[in-house]
Amino acid sequence: MEENRMSKRLWFYTNYHCNLACTYCLTESSPSVPKRIFQPEEMISIAKQASELGFESIGITGGEPFLIPTLVDTLHSILDILPVTLLTNGTLFHKKRIEELRSLAGRDLRMQISLDYATPQENDAMRARGNFEKVIQAIPLLLDIPLHIRVASTIDQHTSQEEDALNKLVHKLGIPKKDHIVRKIIHRGRAQSQGLGINASIEELMPELTLTVDGAFWSPFAPTYKDGRLQKDLLISNTIQPLSAPVDILLSFIAQIPYQANEHTAGFV
């Protein structure tokens, strides 16, 4: 992979279904949408190609990845190849899963959990009833394994007082400042239907090659669904294998598109 401004992290959307239906979800995920599962064997094969091409890490998101029963086994296989950052809503960490996750202790894994407000009323209005309590109960259990836990807060109309309260809560939960990611809602997918978030052009989005069952995209902000239909404006290729094919296409696009730095869209994590 040539030196360029292209990120050296490769993203997978493991699936599109989710146990939640957040108001700003890029992919319109919910329990009822088509699952669109990325087969684990293909992910592992592509991760091997990614390492050979010079990628330095893997990002995994959804949907909710923990709805896939074999996720932990897949994580072990990918972690044998490259470090992983895994995004989750943090609501599915029942006792059996916590025990299963103990096998990941000591692996080069960062698990990023969503928490948007410091109170259940405001947080759950954006995500789902009971979400807040499940997340603040799960984080200490995961830290105790121990796993490297990060918190991602997606904000829109937060006041400075609300942001301060959120920062204090995250710190109280045992998450250092460097592991608290705060980002704006992007005006795509369900957020677009709800009138939420900021617009982000292709020039403002950091190019991070992102693979789904639908193809290869410019960034993990890109493979969005609106009104049940895939938004293809940031689709770069329907081909994802061999991985060198979408890599070359993305690099050619990067050479033609000037980058406009935007602190709110610099990266997905």
C-alpha cells in the first residue's frame, strides 16, 4: 500500500441488524432490518491480505457485532493477524458473555462503547430505554477482565454543562481522557431523516477503506442507508476481493480529491 493520507486501518461492517434503533444511526439499523452479515471466513481472509498490503489495524462495527454468535472466535482469528478496534452499543454483556470475553484479556483489542449523555433520560431518548443503565453496568465489568475499553460520545445539541457532566461520568467509570472519543452526528442515514447532525463532504471525510457485503466505501461514515436504500454516493467499488482492487481504486480517488480538514470528521474513532 502506497504512502498517502489513506488510513492504515481497514474497516469491516460485520452486519447491519441491531438490538437498538438509535435516532442518528448511519445505517438505519434495528432488530427488523436485513442482517447483511459479512461472513467471518471472508473477513479473516481479507484481514490476512490487509496485513500483507501494509494495513496496521482492523476496525469492526455494525449494526451490533455482538449479535453474531461466533464473534469472539472471529476476533481471536483476526487478532492473530492485526490489532482490532471493535465498536459496540454495550448492551449485550450478560454474565455468560462476560465470561466468554475473558479469553480476550491480553489481546491487542480496543472495545469502544457508545454513551451519549450523563443521564438516562437524555441518553435513552437517543438510543433506547434502559441503554444507559446497561452501559454503565457493563463498563466496570469489562475493565475488570481486563479489556481496553474506550467510550464514544456522539453529540449534537449538547450544552457545555451537558458535555462537562458526560466527561465527569466517563472519568468516574474509569475511562481515561485519551480513551473518551467525542464526535458530532453526521447528517447521513437515519440522522438525515431525523434532521440531525452536520453535513460532511467527501473532501472532509478521512479516507478509511471500509468493506461491507454491499462493496467498498470511502470511509466508515459512508455505507449508509436512508429509507431502506443504500446511499451509494461514497461507494467506490462493488468488488472487495482481492483487497488490492479496492485499495488501488481508493488511492486513485485520493489523488484526485483535495482534503479539507474538519475536526469533527477526521476519523471514525
